[in-house]
Amino acid sequence: MRPEGLTMVATDGHRLAFVQATEAESGQVDQQFRALVPKKAMAELTKLADGTEPDAKISFAGDENYLFFQIGQRLLSSRKLTGNFPDYERVLPKDHALAARLQKDEIRSAIERVAQFADERSRAIRVQFTTGEVRIFSSSVEMGESEESVPSEYQGPDIEIGFNAQYLLDFLRVIPQDHVAIHLKDQKSAGELRPAGENMAGQYRYVVMPMRI
């Protein structure tokens, strides 16, 4: 937390999620505060938040060893994790020459169908970007092959990248916006997904490492 707003980052080494809220959205903060929050505590906090009104406020505080979250009359306390978080600012792409804008439900449904034919362990799919279209492919010895295509606002060279289908679906299933933007550099660099459209609260960036297929 900083005076200018709240930043939350999570990563598992294969993908990174970055969310930033402005001061108006997160409330006033007197000084910078950094903490590593356990995954279990975040899951419990999500459960508490799901049971409240949409406009409910979450109060947050912490000391050297503990974190405290209050929602209404409920208080959640958790130990802080020790250690250093990866330097996420180095992971976030600085520039992307290419971008594709797609209708969220169309690309999500296409990936869900194609992913049924992907390898069960790797969940690998191929995503091909061409002018005006995105095509998704998968194949496995047991299940066979599958291919889908969806329209896209994309102008650039043809490029094909391998991704873990589940990682893409995790993002597409939670954003409320109707459109998504996929930012690209080349087939060997990480792709970045963002909600697309106006009137977005804060900033949400989702970086996914490519796969060799």
C-alpha cells in the first residue's frame, strides 16, 4: 500500500497477476506498507467478501508479524509471510508492439472447447494471430485434434504462441468486462492480457509465459 493507492501482485513462476487501485478506490494511506499475504488468508478473505454487499468496505491493518482485515463485524487475522517477493516490476512488460482485441465470451468459449482435446498434463494449446482473426489449436494422442477461430481486432504479422489453456481461462472467467486485449511482442516472449474497455476501476494486468509445443 502506498499513499497513491493499493497494489496487489501474485505469481507462481509461470504467470503473474497485477492489480492496482487508485487512492479514491482504496482509501487514504498515510505511509507505504508492504506485506506477503498467505494464500489461505486470501481465500478466507474472498469468502468473507463474497458474503457482503457489493459496496461494503474492507479495513486493513498490520504490524511486524500480523495482518488484520475487517469486513463489517467480522475480523480476520493472519500471520505475515517472511521472505522477499520477486521483483515483479522487471517481469511486467514495458512495451508490446502487437495487440488483439476480442470479445471475452467468444474467446473463452473457443478455448474451453479446444482445451478438451489438449494434453491433460500440460494443457497446452496453440494460439495463432492473423489479421482480423485468432485461431486456437490443440492435439493429443488420446483425444485427437481440435481447432476454433474467433474474430479479432488485430492488425499485424502472423504470429503463433503456445499457452497453457487453464491459465488463460482463469483470467477470462473472472473479468467482468465484455472485451479483452491480448498484448504481444513475439512468440518467445510473455503475453499480457488486460480487460478492454472504458470505465475500468484501477488496472489489471495478467502476464503469462509462453510454452513450447
